[in-house]
Amino acid sequence: MREFLARLLAAFHRSRREQDLDTEIAAHVQMAIDDLVSRGVDPREARRLALAKFGGVEAAREQHREARGIPWADRLAQDLRYALRTMRREPAFTVFAVAIAALGIAAATTVFSVLSTLLLRPLPFSQPDRLVWVANAPPEDGLSAQTLQVFRFLSFRNRNHSFADMAAYFAFYEAGDSTLNWNGRMERLNALPVSQNFFPLLGVKPEIGRGFNNQECQWNGPKAALLSHGLWVRRFASDPHLVGRTIPLDNSPVTVVGVLPASFDFGAVFAPGIQMDLYVPFPLTGETDHWGNTLAVVGRLKPGITSQSAQAEAAVLGQLITREPHRGNDITPQLTPLKQHVSGRLRPALLTLAFAVVAVMLIVCANLSNLLLVRGAARQKEFAIRSALGAGRARLVRQVLTESLLLALFAAAVGTCLAWLGTRALAGLTAFNIPLLTSVRLDGTALAFTIALAVFSGVVFGLAPALHVPRGDVGEALKEQGRAATDSPHHGLLRSVLVVAEIAFASVLLVGTGLLIRSFLRVLDVNLGFQPARAAAMRIDMPSQFLRENMTKTAVARRDAYFNDVLGRVRSLPGTEAAGIIDSLPLGRNRTWGIAAHGMTYKPNEYPEAFVHVVSDGYIPAAGIRIIEGRDFTERDTTETEPAIVINETVARHLWHGEEALGRQVDAGPFKTPCRVVGIVSDVRHLALEQGSGSEMYFTLRQVHDLPSIYLVLRSRLDTAALTSSVRHTLLPLDPEMPREQFESLEQLVDRSVSPRRFIVYLLAGFAAFALILASLGIYAVISYSVGQRKQEIGIRMALGASPGALQNGILGETLRLAAIGLAVGAFVSAASTQLIQGLLYGVRPEDPVTFLGVVALMLAVAALAGYLPARRASLTDPMIALRAE
Amino acid sequence: MPESKLGLLQGTLDVMVLQTLAAMGPQHGYGIARRIEQVSGDEILLNQGTIYASLVRLQQRGWIRAKWGASENKRKARFYSITPKGRVRLGQDVAYWRRLAGVMGRVLASRVQENGNA
């Protein structure tokens, strides 16, 4: 213990100890000389003998240090000091090395944070691994197919043995469903109707107040709302006394029963891109059962029950319930662990990003390794001298590793700052429809990851240079000191291998990115079926006096007059080309109803269904949907006339198999009589850009009054800001309480729906560009170094009459040979691995020749450029100067 | 004949230093090194520099202590002296080395005999 303390102290009092030792050694040598001289030896000879007798001074010092200190702490301190000195001596190298390593580490840490948030970190609920998403159909099938009907849900919940409890929310909510009139300002809010047990099931407790009670969850029960933390802070100044009081919501007083904690973000988990403001009770009663399939369901499994065994029970129980006499839709529950439901769709994309970032990190390591090797060659002499002074090879290897680790740790520090900025920027990207993105942050796990990564990469890129420390052959190295640096062919080979690896990794990355970019362009190029350019939409719900459960004849007439008025006013605005109304926008909410050719009978499972759009006259041209046959709705299609329907091509094909569809009758919608097909329009990509259209039908809002929300769609020459103010000004007289809303262009809408794809493509493109730059720097460094090494040879060849052009071509050829080998390896790996990202591709095959050839051309061009600069410099060499330079 | 000099076994130098200080009283590094060389009849391959590592080790273990002083030729030097703890340790070490030398002698002697009989 005492010894340890003494050693520890020694590590700190280093310089005084060192001085003492030097004094002692000097005295020792002097005394030896004195002795020898007194015995009659010549003073100069005496000095030589005394030093020889003493052995190496440096070795004695080293031994002394080792005996004195805690060897590793002492040596580490010394190595660090030495490494710092080396770094300071070559600031350009240090800055460059730290910068590229920092960028690599920042990219890796940021991607890791996203990955850990989306895939690794548990959902922010209690015991989240037992939560299961219960859908009625796979997600491709539209919301009506995916959701459950109320009584079916209740019956399933009561009879199953797998779930401890099941809760639901109303899946057909739309942004802006509620209006709040507070402090003289009308504002549209996002409200979500949930079952009474929704929050208890997730384990979310209100931070103040309580959840919904039984009465509030009855049909027409007392109105109640739970506020989100965000809304409470934003509109109610975090007033704790608000709980228990009422707020005017949708023109009636609603009691605020509680406020949810800030940690609960419905949108982040269940509906990326939407910020839920408040929650209201959804009654599970006969009235809501009549609405058909409405419920999105989350279940909590009993302990010990797996999602598979629950699925097995659910399939059987679902069939049993479906066959019961109670009228209702089929129930075919499909269970997915909630976590997988939330982020499973993004999993392949995220894993691709992870691979990309690993490739980038490897390229960074190869690059730094190469740089250090080049520098190591230049430092051969320094190492030789140090080992002559008694430093062992292990010590020198440790020294080189210390330097690379120190570089990596600096890079980690800078990289962490960059990653912090990166994750903050990502978390702020609300325009991206990616779940949980807002909760991405640098946490302890990410920091641990960064440090591990830094140490790992430091060792990896330091290892090759460290192993090239000269092996004790001091004399050999010193003898060659005349040549600037010695370089073995083995050395050059290693560097070439590293460059080839860089090029290979970079080209794999480029191929993957190229394929995804081409897919992205294909997606953007898709025929949407509507024309987003110059079209914009804004939510304008009806003034409250028009909202009636039972539509009397006069009520309908008043409503129609209101719509006429709105459309008439908007159409007369300057710049307007077309205007119409729809109940929900493309790429947004969707619902399906049945549609049958009149007179046909279908098997129960094959009854045709189609997506429903309730629109006004003018919507079809305003959205830019092509009318193929027949006509648009007009003001004259009313409750007094025959029900009219417009169908898309898919429905026409599906119901009549290519026969004339126009003028036929179908059974669809809430009518007692069949409706007449008055028009056929082009298919619209309603669910997603990548997904085919499916069946669609349009009703006019004068005949179908089921309008959960109302969007005004305009085709206009004005931009959205100008449109917002002029439309608002025009409509204010009709609805003085109209909340402030903004027009959103349909292009923005499309943009948002491709945002996850864009997110991946942008990140990948960034990585690929970085990789390309690094690889070209790698080529440049190696070629210019080898040219520098061969200066004399080049000089001789030029003196012997080699033309500068031939020399230049020779060097370029060498460069391109490296690039070609790298590309061949890269192409091989790409061909083998692009299958893995097939799921992410759209309209592009994994072996797409355009991408492969493009990458080859790009890589060769970059390599040629990187090789050209040193080649040109070599060809300008003056043979005389080159030969003299020794 | 440097080839025929004895290399130093691990730990033997420390014992020699302790013994030298016990026998001669306070000494500086050079003095200790010379003394060891003389006593060993120049049979030991001693890099004098290594003595300082030994000295610092013994100091840290509390077996010797050091003080600055002036040498015979008025040179500033560090003088080392053995501590009571060091004397105890030396006693143990001497006993150990005697036993080891005895055992080594017996073992080696028996091998020579066997070889002779064969």
C-alpha cells in the first residue's frame, strides 16, 4: 500500500524526480571519471570508459521510471504527453484526421440514436413488451378494413383468455376535429376519442386530475376531456386550477378532468407527424356500433402468454364471433407486438442505414490507417533513434497506438457534439412521418456506444501503423537515414489494399444509395391520379348550426345553400381556376363501403368494397383528377334527384369486366334506391404513393350527408399564403367564428407522405458522398505518396528520355488499376447484398444496370481526378532537381 | 572477457545493495556499484546504471533511505543508508539465498555424480 502511494506520488512529482536522477547520474559519471583519471587514464578515454561502464543512460532512466512509478500510469502519462506533442507539431494532419473521424463518429452515433430509439428502446409505457396491436386486416387494406366494430370488440374482449385488458381509440379522427374558443381566439385542435381504459391500459396516469369515469363514457354522457401537457402549457398557461372547470369546445362546455404528463405523446407512437391536443371519451355503445368498423385496438397480454398463442386463440374466437347472429362486420384479429407495429415498417430502412454507417466508419478507419502509415514511414528514423536510446519495440508500438487512440478520443469529443446537434435536428423534423423521431436524443447508451466506437476505431486504424514499427533493427534503419524515408514493398502493398477496400466500401454504399435514389425518383414520378401542383387545401368545417343528427328537408336545403355560397364566393376570387370540397384529402384518412353492381349477388367474402369520398361538384377538376367518361357532379344532383355516383376505372373494371360502365346502376351508399354511375375518373393513389389505387367511389355531399370533416380544395394561381388571407376574408361573413387555418399545398401533402423514404435517401446520400470524398482522398494520398517516394526514379527515367505524358499516363494507369480492383470487389459485394434492400426499392431492380454503370463511371472519374493531380506534378518534375534531392 | 561474466538473477541486485549498505554504512550510488564490483571480483556483469532502479525500489519499500550530501571530492551526491526494516529484510534474504545456494549445490552435485556413473 505504502509502495503504491509512493509510486502514485512519484507519477505526480515526475519532473523533480527526474531532475534528481539526472543530478545523481551526472555525479556518478563524474566520480567514475575522477577515479579513472586519478589512476592515470587520459581524461577523454576516462569519460568514454565511465559511460560504457554505466550502460545506457536512457535505459537507466527508463528502468528507474519503471521501478519508481506505477509503470502503466507513468508510461501512459508520458505517451500521452508525447502524442500531444506530435499532434501539435503537425496541426494540419491532426485537424484533418480528427475531422474525418469526428464526422464518421457523429454519423454513427446519430444513426445509432435513431436506431436505439426506434428499435431498441422500449415504448414509453409500462411493461411495453406485453402490449399488442390488434388489427382486423393488414395495413395495406385501408382503415375500414383494419379497424373493429364496437360490439365485436366488446364481445372479443369479454370472451378471450389471452388479454389482461384491451383498449381502443377511434381510428377515424382527423387533424383539427375540435375547435376551441378560448380567450377570444378560435383554434382547431387535434382531438382523439379513446375508450375509458385506454390510458390505464398503457400505464399512463394524468399528471393532475383523473381519467374518464363511467358516466362520461356513456352515449350523450357529461362532456369531458383530458388535455395533453403541450396544450395545457400553450393555451392555458399551465393553470392547475383548470382541472374541474369547463372550456368551450365545439361550442359546448366540456369539463377538463385532467392533464396528461409531458412524457405521453400519442402522435409519436401511433400517428407520426400529428400532435394530439386533447382526448375525449369514446362510448362503446349501440350508437357507435352503428358506425361500423371504427376502433384501433391495443391489448395487454396476461403474463406468460405469448403473442403467438394469443393469435391462435384470436383466430378461433374471431370466427366464432363472426358466425353469431348479431349483425356486424367480420372480425379477423391480427396481432402484432406494439413495438413492431410502430417501427417494424422502418426496420429494413434503419438496418440499411446502420450498414451504411458501418461502411462509412470502416472507410474512415482505412483512410486514417493509411494516413498514419504514410506518416509512420516518414517517422521511421525517429523510431530508430528512440529505440537506439533504449526504448523497446513494445513501447514504441504502444506509443503509436496511444497516438491513434488519442486522435480517436478527440474525434469522439467533437463527434459527440456533432451528433448532439444531429439528433436535435432530427428530433425537430416534424415534417417527417416517422414514429418516435421526436424522442430521438443522445442518451447514456449512445454515449457509451460513441466511446466504444472511438476506442475500437482508434485501435483499428492504429493497428496497421503500430505493427509497422521497425523491428529492433536499429542499425538498418539508421543507415538508410540518407533517403528521406524507407519504404518496404510490403508497406506499399498494405496501403494499396487499404485504398482498394475504401473504394470497394464506397462503391457498395454508392450502389445502395443509387438504387434508393432511383426508387425515390420513381416514386415521385408515379402517376398520382391527381395533380398536386398549384392545388391547395384547407380545413373549413361547417358552422355549428348545420350539424344535425337528423337531416330534415329544410336543414338539407340550408346546408346546400351554404355550400353553394362557399363555393360561389371562392370561385369568384381572382386566380381561382377550380374549387371543390371533400371529406378527407388523398394520402390521409380513408374509409371503405360496399359497392355492388345492381342485380348481382356476391358470396359473403367477395362483396366488393371501395374507398369512399364525399365531394362537392368541382372537387374532381380542382384536385386535377381526369374525367374519363361521363361528367362531374353538379349543383342539380340533390336529394330530390336520382342518387349519382362517380367511380374510378378500377371499380368499373372490377364490377363489369370491361363492359360499358357509364349509366349502369350500383347498390352503394346510404340510399334506398340504386345509384346511377354518372362519371368514371382516373385512379388516385389514395393510401400511399407506392401503393396501387384500389377501388374508389365518389358521392356528392348534397346526397350523402356523412361528412366527418370538410376540406376546401382550390386550384389557383395564388400561393398558399395569399390564398389563406383572401379565402378567409371571403368566408368570414358566412362563419364569423372560423378558426385560423392555413392552406396547405397538395405538393406538401405528397411530400409528407414520402418523407420516410426521403429521410432515408437524404441520410444515405450524405453518407455516400462522405464515403466518396474519403475514398478519393485515400487514392490521392497513396498515389501522391508513392510518387514522392519515387522522385529519384522518375528523375532518372526522365533524364533517360521518358516523356512527361508517358509518365503521367503510367501513374494514372496505376491509379485506375487500384480503382478497378476496388470497383470489382465492390460490384461483387453489391450484387450479393442489394437483394437485402429489395423491400425498400420501388420500380428498380436490385441489379439495375443504370445504377451499377453509373457508380462505376463516377468512381473511375473520381479516381482519375485523384490520381491526375499527383501524376501531373510528377510529370513536371525537373530531372536535375529530382536527382540532386537527396 | 565480458562473455564469461555472470548475468544478474532477478532480485539479486537488491540483496547485494542491502548487504553493501549494511556492511559499509551510508554510501552513494557510485560507491555501492564500485563496492559490488570489487567484492564480486569483477565477475558480475553490472551496468552501473541499473543500480538506480534498485535504489528507488528499495526506498519505496522503506528498506533504505536517502539524503543529499557531499562526496569525498566535494561532489553533490545522494547518500543511501539501510533502515531497521531493511536490516530485517536483509536477514530474511540472506537466509533464503544461503538455503537456495545450498540446495542448488546439492542438486547440481548429484547430477554430476549420476552423469559420472552412467
